[in-house]
Amino acid sequence: MAFGRLLLHYGLQTLQYGIGIVLVFLGLVVMALGYMLLLIELLICWS
């Protein structure tokens, strides 16, 4: 998730160069995967 936030931050900084859009998208995907893994861990621990 921290890596996703880093990508998101860097993507916003480089938005004007065009590649920022790709970085923002990748950052969101990485963050979403991180949150999904967190939820799965919580479900496994609770059951």
C-alpha cells in the first residue's frame, strides 16, 4: 500500500509529462491490491 501511495504521489507530480496518468493508474491498482490483501487477512484471522 505504501508503494501504491508512492506511485500515486510520483504520478501526480509527473502528470504534465503524460506518463503520470499511467503511474497514477498503477498506484491505484497497487493500493487496491494491498487493501484487498488486508481484508483477506482480516477475514482469515476472524474466522
